[in-house]
Amino acid sequence: VQKIEIAGPGFINFFLKDDVVREENAKEEITIQTKYTGQNILVEHSSPNLFKPFNIGHLMNNFIGEFIVRAIKTGGGNVEVMAFPSDVSLGVAKALFIIEKDIKENKKDFDYFKNGNEDEVIKYFGEAYVRGVNECDESEESLNEAKKVLDKMYNLKDDSFYDLITVTRNRNESYFKRVLNEIGSNIKSFVYEREAGAEGEKIVKENIGKVFTESEGAIVYIPHEDRKDINTSVFINSQGYPTYEAKDLGLIDIKFSGKLSSVGINNFYPDLSLFVT
């Protein structure tokens, strides 16, 4: 124990030494026979939204995910670990709307995002996210501007915006990997929503008329009338963007269609995929 502090009435905090935690994490694990012995198991956990500092909710998700990973390894399973961060959404667009605004008003410059102190940059990202949400809630004009940013996110034709997207995503990924490493968690691959969305969109469009139906400018799945347990679901919205349903479809395809090598997980074909929500 590094130190003990009283933290208000009824609470005492015990702080463990970092090296003790790392030594515990590095201990060799035993192996027992289970139903997972010899199977390839892909575990997805710790999938934070970009532009948000790592918080206690992420930490809980990570601890649950790490427990699952280590339990399956102890049971003789072959495990690979991935995260599925959100990098393209209206929420992220609201943060980028603020960041672009600050750049135009000379409050921040591009070099700051590329070379500034990582903790300070991530703190600013979190503040920009909150500011973006608040401004868009208060102003229809700001919300429309954020939607224009979302259009640019799906259609990366502006070189300067592409550079901004790339740099901010890289800084977020570097920060997440650093935090995860500090708590002894190793996530091998990040599959982003943009990549999964592109795969899902392709699958949906290839199956129009077979599985999916065009409806009022969108592409939807309409279940057979006998399936009362399933609702009609939108996979491509009327703006032409893949929804979470399409992104999940694309993610499943990446996991099980031999495409994991494109995201750094080589020669691994999962028998089962588990994810922590």
C-alpha cells in the first residue's frame, strides 16, 4: 500500500503502489481445462467515444473485459482483444465543430493538437465535447453547423479537415493506449466505427431487394409479418449514412470474414466473439 487517506465520512481510500500492480499483472497464469480450451475467442471491451477523457465508467468496462480475457486464458483459450471506439457520430461532430471554431478564432492552432502536452490536449477535447453539446442544444444554427461537420466526416474531401480528423484520432488513440498500459491492460487492435460503417454500408447495398428495402430515401430491414418480435430497422438513413445497425453488421463481418488482419490481428479466426457493453 502506497498510502491511506480518509475520504469523507465513512470512506477510506487505499492506494496500491504502481509496481506492485504491475508485478501482479505480470505473474504467470495457470491453465485449466474448460469448454474454451483450444478455441479462438475474440473479446471486445473498453470502447470509448473519442474526445472524452478516460473515466470511471470506462475503467469498470475495462476491468470486466480484462477479467473475461484472463479467465478464458486460464481456461486454455486463445484470446485476442480489440476495442470499437466511436469516431464518427453527431456527438463527435459537435466536438469537432467547436475545435474548428476555436481554430478559426485563433484560440487554438493545428500544431497544438499535434504536438501539445497529451493530457492538456485530451482535457481540451473533453471540454470541446461538452461545449459542442451545450451549444447545439441552445442553438439550431450551431446544430446545423455540427451536422455540416458530420457531412464532412463521412465525405473526407477537404484535405485540411482530413488532417484534423487524423491528428485528433491519433492523439485520442495514443492517450487511450497509454492509460490502458498504465493499468496493465493490453488491447491489440482498434476497429473504428468509420471502418465498420463502410463495411456495413457495402453489405446493405449489395443486398437491397434480397434482405433490405429502400424506403423514403433510407434503406431498411422489414421483418416478415410472422416475426412480431422484430421491428423495422433503419440501416442507411435518409442522409445516406450507415446507422449503428449497419456499423454492427460491418463489425461482425470484419470479425468473422477473415478481415481482422486489416486491423492488426493476423492469422486469427474467432470461434466466438464476446463484447462488454
